[in-house]
Amino acid sequence: QVQLVESGGGLVQAGGSLKLSCVASGNIFRLATMGWYRQTPGKQRELVAAITSGGSTNYADSVKGRFTISRDNAKNTVFLQMNSLKPEDTAVYYCNFRYLYVNYWGQGTQVTVSS
């Protein structure tokens, strides 16, 4: 069982920045692909960014050039630096841990961007 604890959400004005963190329990973090997803009411959860164990990254088109995902394997932590935030970035952001056949989710952290 892997537990994921997210932090860093909050309220920010458009154009501002936030940095999300997600700490994972256990000792296989370095092997996992870590991702950030987001969800708004009535919509499906969507991938925002992901980073593999080797450090390869991919981003949703809507956040390319504004968001950066990174990881610190020594601290079992994945980050999402969000810059130039827009009101449409408002959502609950979820951390995801994926390794082989296991898939875990964090509890989510609210990000609200005011116009």
C-alpha cells in the first residue's frame, strides 16, 4: 500500500504561481511513474503532467510552457510548479503513483484561480 499526501493548493490570482507537492510512502517511489491529474465538477479527471522513473516528462497541451513537473527520489516527492495560472486551471489536483499493476491516488488538493 502506498499513501500519497498532497499539499500546496490554494487561492491565487490569475497570472500567479503555486507549487504542489506530493509525498509518497514506501520504498519503490523511484521506480514509479508519477503524475498530476485534475478534475472539475461534471468532468472526467484529466492528466496534467507525468514524469517517469527515468525523468521523462509529458504535459497536457493546455499547460505546456506554464507547468513543470519534477521529482526528488531522495524525498519520495513529486512537484508541480504552476506559473501563469489561469481561471480555467481551477480544479482539484490529484497525485498519482503508477508502477506495474499498482495505481494509487492522493486525496486531492484544491487550486482556485480568480480572475
